[in-house]
Amino acid sequence: MNLDRSVGWHRVRAWVWISVVLVSVVLVSVVLAGALCAFTGSDARAASIQPLEIVTKSGVQVFSVEMATTEDEKTTGLMYRKELADGKGMLFDFSPEQEVSMWMKNTYISLDMIFIRADGRILRIAENTEPLSTKIIPSRGLAKGVLEVIAGTAQKYGIAPGDRVAHPLFNGR
């Protein structure tokens, strides 16, 4: 009888040990995944990064933009981010050209929203948008894309309505 209890206890200890190991593996995986997201800065990043140029009166400004093309990417946008470097941004593809509305829900950083027509001309700029606001920001005309950059970018680089945006989204440029 004592031997049976001993063998049973060893089985229980083995199962406890296996359970602890499995839980540890899961926890380490979760921590590593979180660390990878923090290291790469990729909570919910768009799929590809591409160059974009804006031709202004003072010269050409080059940006590195994340593309938001899927519904999920367009819905999430720059939400939950705590920073956005100068020269970086997100370009939303709203093909075909249409009336577009944006908002700042769950967006912690102030942005400049640049609404762009299908021909690559800037239609409108909503500067210094209010973080976390659910106020609707309309394109006020037909737009094929919206470029979101850190607030103050339009003023800093002299970007204005009518300036031309060079990117494949706009007439293959």
C-alpha cells in the first residue's frame, strides 16, 4: 500500500512539474512577444513602409510612411502610439476618391492630417488635431488619401493646400 501511494505521488509530482514548465513557457512567450513589440514599436503597425514626397514652395520634403490599406489598418491608424518622429507618418488609402472623415479617438499625439486628392494635390490640412477627441475631421471634398504626420509638420515645412504629393497611390507617381 505504501508503495502504491509513493508511485501515485511521483505521478502527481510529475504532472505538477510538467504544468509548471508549460505555464513558464507560456509566460516567457508572452513576455518575449511584448518585449519584441516594445523593441520594434509595433503594437498595430501598418504592413509596409514607403517613401512619400511633398513638393512645396520651399522645396521637396521626404517622409517615410506606413501604409494603411486594410480596413483594420485604417480603423486603428496611429491610435495608442505615444510618439511619432519627424519625417514619419501614416498614409491612408481611401481608393477610390471619396469624402473622408477622420477622428482622434484613442490617439495620444496631436497630428496634422493632410487630405490628398487623386491627382496628388493637397486638398486640405487639419493642423494640430486634438488628442483623444471624437470630433469628426472632414476632408471637405473628395480625397483619395490622408497623410497623418506629427502636429506642426505642415507649418514647419510650409506644406499648403495645392502642393503636390508624389507617391504611387496618386496617379502612379
